[in-house]
Amino acid sequence: MIKIRSFGSSSAGNCYYVTDGHTPLLLEAGIKFKEIQRALNFQTSSIAGCLISHEHGDHCKAYKEVMKAGIDIYATQGTLEAIKASGHRIKPIQAKKQFTIGTWTILPFEVEHDVAEPVGFLLANQQGEKLLFATDTYYIRYKFQGLTHLMVEANYSLEILNENIKRGSIPPVMKKRLIRSHFSLENVKEFLKANDLSKLQEIWLLHLSDSNSNAELFKREVQELTGKLVIVP
């Protein structure tokens, strides 16, 4: 049974712990390694690997300490080159090329962000559960069947962003970057409508903006749309 914990989910740093009861993984390493250690009561030796979606610091800043702790890092060649990562703990991956870590079968897929070679991840375990992880993307071009767990960025609402620009609290130039690099609530809802949610147990809304989001509103709207359990870490 899949269990998810969030150790950080914002522009200050992103890191999540997922396990199927057999193989624990880290998704991202964008917080201080000491924080990861504390969150796991210093029991990091069981972590089988760390998946990194792209090279921005709020997703990968602790990767060197993670490696020193004996945990393999999985990322695309573009990401690894951007962070100048090397060593025997580095495991290059490619979009649409499946690989396994313990009891997980993992399929990376392309996402849309302003970096070298970003990916999302579809993780499947031996019990038939499927977890989709997608962050820092303004669009997901693929459809997925039989998802049981969804972890997806809901960075901002276009309505709130436009209101902030009108008030002068956000510079207009920021809108251009956001709409070409991050997932809006509006696009998340369209993504949910396009996919098979029949087996979905829970939706985690990740990486909410400090100023352009509203956690209660996002949670309520996605719950009303899907009828599923929605968690905003």
C-alpha cells in the first residue's frame, strides 16, 4: 500500500517520501539533508533511491549529501549535466525508458519547464498501484490509465495572479514565466478531466505559490471536481 509524506512543498524546497511498504524512495532533494534526516528519524539507510525531476535548486540542492548517505540519484542526462553531477551513485535515466528500483517500476516522461531535460514519473508497484508525480510543468501531454495516487503541482491560479498584477503586487513579467513553466489550478483541472480517475484514491496538490495560490480554494475546487480525497501539504 502506497504511503506518501511531504518534507517540503514550495519554492523554498521540495522533497517527498513514498513507499509501497517494501521500497522507500525520495522524490526530489530540494531541502537541507539534515531536514530529510530529521523527518526520517535519521533512518535514511533504507531509502532505495532519489528521483530528481530537474536541476532547479528547490528540487535538487541536497543531492550531494543524499549521495554521500549511500542513496542513488536518478535524473536525466540534461539534469545531471546542469548540476555537474558525477560519481557511482549517479544513475542517468531517459524519458519513456522504464527502469526498476526494488519493487517499483518507474517510467519517466517529458514535462514542460524552462530547464534542460525535465521529467515527471509514473511509479507502479507489484500490487497494481500507480502513482503519478508531476511538478514544474505548465502542461502534461500524456493521459494515464488506472492511477491510484496523484502528486501534481498546482502552483497558481490565473485569477489570483491577474488580481495580484492588477494590484501591483506582482510584476507583469512574472506572468509570462509562470504560464510557460508552472501548472495552474485551471490546467490541473483540465488534466484531471482528461484522465481515468476511476481507481484514484488521493490527490496531492504540490508546490503552491506563496502569493498566487489559495490552499483552501484549490483543495475545495479539486474535491468538488473529482470527489476524491485532496491533500495540500
